[in-house]
Amino acid sequence: MKSLKLKKILLTLPLISATLFAGTSTYAEELRLLTWGGYAPDEVIKLFKEETGIDVKVTKSNNEDMISKLRATGGSGFDLAQPSQDRVTGAQENHDIYKPMDLSKINGGLFITSMLDATKANTTFKDNVYSVPHIWGTSGLVVNTKTAGMVKDYTDLCSKDLMGKVSYRLKRPTLIGFAFAMGLDPFAAYADKEKYTELMSKVEAKLVECKPVVKTYWTGGDALLNLLRSGEVTAAMAWDTGGWKLNKENKDITFVAPKSGALGWIDTFTLPRKGKNDEAAYKWINFVMKPEIAAKITAVAGNFTASKGADEFADDVLKAQFQDSFPQAALDNVKWYPPVPAGLEEIEGKVLDRVKAAK
Amino acid sequence: MKQHTSIFFWLLLAPFALWLILLVIIPHIDMLGIALREQTAPREYAFSFKNFIEFFTEPLYWRTFMRTAVMSILATALTLLIAFPVSYYIAKMLRGRSKSFLFLLCLIPFWVSELVRTYGWMILLRETGVISNALQWAGLVSGPVELLYNDAAIMVGLVYTSMLFMVVPLVTVLESLDDDIIEASYDLGGNMWTTMRQIVIPHAMPGIVSGCIIVFMMTLGNYLTPNLLGGKDSLWFTEQIYTQFITRFNWELGSAFGILLLLLSSLIVWLGLKLSRQTLTSTMT
Amino acid sequence: MTQNVTAKNSNNSTIIDLETRNVNKHYGDFTAVDDVSLKIEKGSFFSILGPSGCGKTTLLRMIAGFDEPDSGDILIQGSSVLGVPANKRPANMVFQHLALFPMMSVADNVAYGLKQRKVASAEINKRVKNALESVDLGDSGKKKISQLSGGQKQRIAIARCLVLEPKLLLLDEPLGALDLKLREHMKVELKQMQSRVGTTFIYITHDQSEALVMSNKVAVMNNGAFEQVGTPSDLYYHPETSFVAGFVGDANKWQAKVTQVDNVSCTTQVANGPALRGKINGTAPIAVGEKVDVFVRPEAIKIVQSGQTADQNENSLQCTVVDLLFNGANSTALLVDVASGKELHVALPQTGEFIGLQKGEALTISWSQDQTHCFSSKFLHPRADT
């Protein structure tokens, strides 16, 4: 009861702060950015301020949190958000929290063309484009090759040999990853709820079967890295950057693209419906997509951007790690998330609940 | 004169009333409204009992609900069991400086946030943690032992987090018991057990009940501790509410769960008061 | 001094309910109870009188079993109770603040001790009813403790103990919290109750009037030791130490030096004051040149009628009236000795002959040598067994 009240307060807080900031924003120009950790390094914010005189105020978040926050305020309180491209249209359809992007304000030449086109196509709702791409990456397996070298795919995490040494999240990427590893194609079933439900029930059975092997379902990236570092966990499902980060400390641990394909995601730039400073938002997008700036962000976030030519500025170690984890075949095999139709999350939610409750 | 007092009365009441209405009553009415609707199409909602029906037809939710209630009651009972002797010792056995010292000792863990306290327990209990290493060093176990990620770990965390909130009302109520009365019981032939049962516990009942209410509510509404210490099987109802609100975008079901949790906690507190023959007012004074 | 107690014991006709033998109790460097020996006859009302901090409460708590003596022995009806916990001793205590159980009804308070002894419930009901009736609270059994008046609480606290038929009833200044009128009433009531039930009462108090009115025998305690044990009138008329003379009843006191000793009396000289003659009291011998305390009670002093002269064999002083303190039968005059400037209290007999006394009036007072008590200033420990 208590925490629920708290939640209520948390949900209304952005409302209050939004009205407060609406008053102040007329005095000093400001860009309120709702983004992921590492996507707006201090150094870049400083350079941006020098060039444009605009202050950037960063709120760190994740996909679900972004939608929840914007839903609670009806899309106000922030001027620019960075949801993954597959989570834009569904949220827009259900909650009406974004506004279409004016592509004429975007310097398209800064983007890798294929990626820009793919994101535009994926975030089109009722003939309006809502997003342009920013950072992309994959999730797959982080493995200690010495002790768990046989893990090549998601379903290998069920191996009895790894009893108590495995960790993954109880979230939708896990469901999708296991589905692919089981030879199913969840993306093909997206449009058909019935078919998707059936497919998910198979995944549910597999995850319940795997549960005894799992040490814990991780919730925070840092906690997972600690588990891997201490050796309490030897194989996990996680983001590529986490694996590469550990690889710098311990050569045995690295990111492995699963046989059935790593899951590719693209985080976007999207405008909240009641954003107050679209001009600043466009300026920020055009600023951070410059190759030399994009490279600075890659250095901090660990992931590559959709900026054309930024690779040249990127760190050699990271490039080597990337090539190590992604030979050409693995790169071709990456499964890019298509937009999630509204309503699928409910089906997945129940599956996750049942897995959690299973003994 | 009468006019004056009533103006002052309302002025004094105003901040509390405002707080109550803005942060408690309105959100709850709003929540009830959300709980009683269902999404029929994108951005369209209709009045419905679907969320409540779903709670009662889906065994998972019902089970999580009961599990949370039972674990909370158990945690409350354990806290009481541990806190009572500690409080009795502080209130009745110690004097002066050692008394305030021990009281302070109970307070120290609360100088850091709940998150830090919980991580503290994780450091102690994890497979590569302090206790596991100590057991191996002492030769009591041959390999690392995992003490984390089970219900016992949740219980330890919950009891630890709740201790102070049980000790404070107990020490207060026990200090108000005259030593004479305890001696009188012995003098009239009572032993330690009958004195505790017939004199000390009846006297301490308001403190016991208020401590239990606070601990029970805190435990029931706890989110961090069960989540972090419980691992893969840590079903907790507040976690369920959080999930519905934040990761499923299902405010409707989340609100319904919130209302049900409110009803459950009220019911259990009411039952507790009935069983202990206390009134809410007697425990609060 | 305790000869009276032991003498009766020797003829074997009486039972000794309580005996303490050389009981000592120390708290760190502080001696709370110093080598106390006493014997109390069955059925007596025995008071321990002393100022606060004299050790009387510690002594009582050792008898009750809440504290153990460092050395010595405590015997109840001839058997040692050392090591016997409070809840097993045949002695019950009425606490200073009564310590009734507020969480129980009046009847449950009285029944508490019987329940601990696993007495059958029908028997408990009967005895509780009798006990309540014996203190005139027969219909208050269902009441809460908070509904009782001060005097009623007092009676319940005693009934709660007496229902257990203890060999000793220990009372720790239970009248202290009552107002004056009720206290006077309860003194009489307690005395009557004790003679009715016949249980041995051990009563501790710092109020001499309580001790004198109620007791068969009083022990005066000071600095952890007994100064004198005796009947109230013994203490009043034949104090054996300077402390008793000063503490029991009112007295005028001088400090003086002995100038002459003859057999049982002596002559003393107060510095810058009168020469006084008096009886030598106490067990300690007195020599010439020694310092003594000289006491005389206010009611022993006569005011010499104007025109008459004081008896040559009596002590006499020239005084002026400083104030008149009217208090009915206890009225006194505050005088000041013209020579030394010392203030004196003199009782005013209510026969009317001094009704015209005025402030500032000069007069002569006198008192007999027999009523003048001289004590050596050197404190000597009065051993009970020497």
C-alpha cells in the first residue's frame, strides 16, 4: 500500500516538475532529454552549450520507464526522448505520447542511410515518421569461455552442467531470444495474437524447465557484471557492451553472438507530444550525429551510432572486440526488432509472471 | 471567542487536510477509477470489473497475494520475537549510558538507505560472500555455499529492516511499566513465565500491537528487500504492482492490485486488533 | 536496648517470626546495611524508623528476597531463607506505590497470588470474597484499579498480601502518597487490622508519628545500623543515643562541654551560653572535658510565672518571645535565649494561663534535670547483642 502511494507520487512528480520547468524555460534555453545512461556524456553536453548556448538536462531511463513517465504526463516534461525503435508505434497508438518528426530539420547526410531508412519505416504511424536512429547494439550471450565454453546459443543456458551458474533477465528480449534458439520465429508471429500466444507458451515451458539452472534473474546491469566478475555466474544473456567491458578486465569473458542470431536494437530520437523546445531537440540531434561527437558517445556508451563515418574516430580495442564477436556471418544473422504491435506486451507479461511463479 | 477557536482549529488542520486530500484521498479515488475500467481499443476505455475478476481467476496473482500476506505476518512475528527480549533488556535491565548506547546501536543501521542495507546483506550472504568464505575457512563446508536468493534470505532482510520499528514502541511501553509491579508479581509467588504472561505482556500490549502494525505494513509494502534478496522465486505483491504499472503499462490491473492490497492490509490489521482486544486509539497513544 | 526483645524469647513462650543475624549489604564503597541483628515476635507490629537513605528499604528488600545480604543470615520462623527467591518466601510486601496490577480487576489482583499457588478456583473465589469483605470492599471485585480511591487501593494492596496468609507482611511506607487526613485515618485502620488478623507486620517509614502510633516496637535506624530498638514510649522518654533523642519527637538541642561528672548526672557548659545539668544517657561513659549533646523536649519546659523564681535545682534561662506558633493542642512558643541567642521551642499548655503572651515579652523558663538528657557526641555503635 505504502509503496503504491509512493508510486503514485512518483508518477505525478514529473507533472509537477513539468509545470515548474515550463515557467523557467523562458529564461534560459534548455533541452530536457529523457535518455539512457551514457548517451549524453558531460563532455558532449559542454560542447553543445558552447556551440548553441543551450543547457541539456539529462534524465536517465529505460524503455519501459520512458513510456510510463510520458504516459503519466501525457507526453510533457521532456523535449526529447530516446526509446528503442520497436517501442515507438505501439506506445503511440495506445497512449499518444509522441509527436511526428519534421524530417526537413534533420541533416540526413549525417546518418548511415540504410539505418535511417529502416528506422523511419519502423516508426511510421498513420503516415507520420516519429523517429530517427541514434545508437544501435545487440543483446546475446556473455560467457566465460574457460568454464562455460559450450554455450553457443540461448537454449544452452539450460544445460545441467551450468547448474546455478546462469543468469538472464525476465523481460521480453529473453522470450524473443529463446524463441529463435528453439527454431521459432516470433517476429513472423507478431501480427497474429493467437499464433503469438501459442508460440510464447512453448517458450514459457522451456523457461520453466530451465529455471532450476538459473542462479537469479538479474535486474540491473551492474549487478550482473558483478556476478560474472566474481565467477558466481559463468554464462548470461546480456548486452554486447557488458561483455566487452568485462573482456577488458578478464580475457576469458566475452560477448558471444548466439548461433540463432543476436537481437539487434536501435535507440532513436523521438519527440514527446508536449515538448516545449523542438528547435533545441533538432539542434541536439544534428550535433551529436556529427562523426567526431558520435565517436565520443561511443567511447562512453560502448555502442556504435548511426552516424556516418564515426567508425574512423572509434577506439581500436572496441573495434577489435566487435569484429571478434561479430564475424560477417554473425552480423548478417542479427535479428533486428520489428515494431511491437500494441497488446503483445500483455501476452508476454503473463508468460513472464508464470515463469517467475513456477517452482 | 468561539469564532476564534474555530478559525485557529481550521488553520492548524489545513496542512494536514491538504496533505491528506492531495496525496492520499485523491490518488486513491483516481486509482479506484482506473482499476474499474478496461482498454477496449487503443486509447479507449470502458467501465469493467475485468481487473478484479482477473485477480481472482488467475491463481498466480492470488498466490502471490497470499504468499506476501503470510510472509509479512511471519516476518512481523519473528521481528516481535527477537525485538521483545532486546527491548526488555534495554528498558528494564540497563541504566544510564549503556542504555542509550544499546538504543543507538539499534538505530545505526538506519543511518544508511534501505538499498545500502540490502546490498550489505547481499555481500554477506552471496556465494563469494563473507559468510560463505568464513565457513570454508573454518572447514565447516567444502565448497562455496549460496545463502542468497531464497525465502530465508528475504526473511532475514525483512526482519532486519523492521527491527527498529518494533524496538522503539516496545522500549517506550516497557519503560512505562514500574519495576515495583514486576517485583510485586514475584513477591506474590509469580515466576518469570507467569510474570511475563500476566503482567509484562498485557501491559506492553499497546506497544506490541502498534509495533506489529507498523512492521506489518512496512513489510507488506516493501519492494527492494524481497526483490534483491529473493532472487528467481521472490514473488512479492508490490513487485507485481510495480511490474503492472511500469513494465506492462497495465495501469488498470496495477490499480486493482493496489486497491486489493489496501483492503488486505486493512483487514489483517483489523483482525489483529480484534484478536489482541486493542483499539487503534489505544495503540497510538 | 534489644534486651527487651531477647528477654521475651528466652522464656520460650513466644515464637520469633523474623530474625536477622549480622546482616551486611554494601553497594561499592557504600554500606547500606551495617551488621544488623534483630528478632521480631510473632504477631507484633514492628516498625523500622529512619531518615531516607538510612538503609531501611534495603533491609526490607533483603527480607522480601529482592536482594541478598553480603553476609549474615535471615531466618523466618527459625529457618534460613538465604537463597530462597522472593516468590518462594512466606513474606509478602505492600509497596510504596502499592504496585497494584492495573491490567487486572480488583478481584484478579487479590486472586493473583492464590492462582500462582494453583489453589482450586472455587477456593480462590471464596477466599478472595472473604478478603475483600474483610477490607470493606466486598462489592468492588469487578472494578478496575483506576476506579478506586487512594484509601481503597491501600486496602486492596494489603488484602492482596493477606489473602496468602503470609508469616510476615512487609510494608514499605505505603501511606506516603496519601493526603494528611487520610493518612491519619489509615494509621488507625492499619493498627486495628494488624491486631485483628494477628499477622506480623514489618513497617518501614521515615515518619516518626506513623511508627509511634502503630507499632508495638520500633527500631530506629541510621547510617545502615540500628540505634535503638524499643517500645514507642521507651524511645520517646528514654532515648539511648543522641540520634534517637533528636529524631524521635521534637527536642531542643545544645552542644556543650562536660565540666563535672557525678555518678548518673553531669554538669555541662554551653559555649557562650548557660551551664546545664542533666542525666547521663546512653551506653557510652562520659568524662570531664568531653563534648556532649544536651536535649530537652518542648513539653518538659515550664514557663515561670511572673513574680516567682525558678527552682534552684532546675535548669533555667532568661528568654524573650520571638513568635507564637498556634496549632491547637500542639501550640508552641519560639523563644530566644537572651545570653546565647539560641532559639528554643517551648510547648504551651492549653490551660489558658499563657493566653496573654506577647511577642517580645521577656520571661524565665525552667525544666528539671531528670528531663535533661546528655549524650556523648562520639558516636558509638550500639551492638544489639552486647
